[in-house]
Amino acid sequence: MDFNEPMLLLSFWIGQISDLGLDLLWRFIHIIVSLCHTVFGIFEAIQSYAISLGLIRKYSSIDIDKLRCLAVVVDIEVARDVSKIVELLQWLTTIGVKQVGLFDSQGLLKKSKDMILEMVPGSMLLQETGEKETSPDRNGIAIEFISSSDNKEAVVKAANILLEKYLKSSHLENDEGENVFTESHLNEALRVVGENVHVPDLMLVYGPVRSHLGFPAWRLRYTEIVHMGSLEYMRYGSLLKAIHKFTGVRQNYGKGLMMIVQAQMVIESRASEITFCLFGL
């Protein structure tokens, strides 16, 4: 026992020192990361302010015609602040955006659409505009109010149409590995069920997390998603920078996301068939 006691004491102190060292290392890393985040935030704020004042010339010209449709996603907690939404829409109108889709998961913005349209000069509902009115030469901004429950029935019907076409083509053709569905097929199926599809080119997310917050995935075929932080601290310069960056980058449309959309539509179709069989709905 006399020999083991010093070894146990030594082991105890080594463990204590190791724990203390790891704790100090973790605190040091945390301080460094927090400091970097603070410095980056200050830099972003200064740059945004400079852009707003027009001090950075490259942001003074934007090829807004490349942005045909913009989606704005807001967190449910900040969707109640209509004044911030109106201010954001006024900024987008100043920049020259012609078409925007406003999304919150619960549809709170849709309930306030009359107030929003009244407070944003030159705004109108996208559903009330025609093909000619949504041209780049039209003044004002067309707004679509979107929620998580929108168009679900249309997606199920469109999925059934695509599934029927697939089953028919599989009997006539034996080409394996070929992509049966294309974007034109999806648009055609949605037009058949009476839905006019507006796919956003760019999505701006105002919320606490880097997520699309429930925006319908089948409408995100090749959409670029940018997290803008909290709507409460939104800045005109940051908005202008995000749109300028999108319009200055060449878009390469791939097939990967389209395959995800196809899979989701087939799953929703199968789910509706199972529900009908079980409950007779």
C-alpha cells in the first residue's frame, strides 16, 4: 500500500493538470473564434455602409435582368414584423427587382398581403399579372406570397402524371440509365394541373439558421441560396452585395437537384395513394 499511494497521487495530479490544460485550450480557441467572428461582423457592417453610400463603385451597376425571380424566406418569429418586410420590399424595388416570392412557413405574410401591397408603391400580386406585365420593362414589383401548404395537391397530381408517362415509356423503351424526366416535363405536368411555376434564381434567407426554412424543395431546382442573417439587422449594402454577386456569376445548371425533385414528387404521389387506400380520402 505504501508503494501504490504515491503512484495514485501522481496519477491524480496528472489527470487534474490535463483537464486544466484542455479547459484552457478550449477557452483560448473559443476566444479566438469569437474574436474572428466579431472582426468579420464589423468588417461586413463597414463594407455594407460603404456600399450603401456608393463608395465602392463595382456595386453601383447591376445587370438586374439576370435575376428573373427572387425568393425571400423569413423566419416565423420575424414574419410578424410587417414594417421590416415593407422596408425590404422597398429596397428591392429601388434595386430594380421585378418579381419576388415572400415565404414563411405559417403563411403569416399572406394574411398581411393587403397591408403590404398598400405600403409598397407600385407593387401587385404576381397572380394578377400577365406574361406581358412581368416583362423587364414593367415598372413596379410583382409579389407572390408563399407558405408551406401551397401547391401540395398540385405536386401530387403532377407526380401522378409523370408516373403514368414513365410507366408508359418503360413499356415502349428499354433504355436503362437514361433520365426519363426533364425540367420541361415537370413544367408541362404542373401546367396541366393548372399551376404556373415560378422558380427563383436566387433565395435570400433571413433567419437564425442556414436553412431554406421549409420552402418547397420542388421549386428549388437550381436556386442559389444565401443566408443573410437576422431580418432585424438587415442592411441595404448587404442586400445589394448579394444580388450583385449573383448577377456577376455564370450559372451552370446541373441534373443533381432535378433528380431530387423527381424523387420527392414520386414519394408524395405514393404517399397520397397510400392515404387514399387506408382512409378513403
